[in-house]
Amino acid sequence: MSEIFGILDILESTIIDGRKIPMTEKVIVDEGHLLTLIEKARVVLKSKGEAAWQAVDQGSSPPKLDDLQTPESALPEREYDERRSELLRIRDETRQYADNVMAQLQLIVTKMQTQLIKMESTLRNGREIIETADYGSDEGA
């Protein structure tokens, strides 16, 4: 199920990062990329569903990706290899995207830490000025 959420996250970010059409709620996105994500979602949903039912029927653990090809739904070897390589490419792109997002978040956190340190220093200096300031003596009051 986490694979589906990952695909949905990539789909969402693709839409958010798409080029905006001025004065509309529309964006321009890469059709091929979206169709690839949708196809991956279909494959993940189909394979997970079949794998779960096979595991229940056989009383065993779910099969691996290589074991999902059954005689009833067997694809030609070439087409199977193409789909498998496409899935592996998508997996690698997903990992790269996740790594990129985490690197950006890490950069933002580092910048925030630097700003907090500067703010703390400014506050400390302000308090020192207030404590050491001589506003005249209270004798005349």
C-alpha cells in the first residue's frame, strides 16, 4: 500500500510543479510522465491484489516480483522484460525524487537553524543593553 501512496505523492508533486496557465486553475504537465505513474499504480494494485490472494489461498508469504507471472496472464518474455525494466526505472526515479525532497528539507532546516542562532544572539545582545543601560539616577524622581 505504501507504493501507492508514493505514486500518489509523485503525481501530486508533478501537478503542483507543473507550469501554471495564467489566470486559470490549470497547469501544464508531461502527459507521458502522468500516464507512466498511472500505469505503475495499476501494476502495483493488480500485483498486490493477486499476491495477497495467492498468499491466502496457498497459506504462504506473498510471491516476489519475478513470481507474479502466472500461466493465465503470462506476458511474452520481451513485454515482461520491458515492463519490469520500466518498473525498475520508475522505482529508481521515485527513490531519487524522495532523496531530492529530503535534501531540500535538510537545507531548509539548516537555514532555519542559522536564522534562529542569529535571532538568539540579537535577543541576548538586546537584553545586555537593557541591563547595562544607565537611564539616569532615581535620586531626582
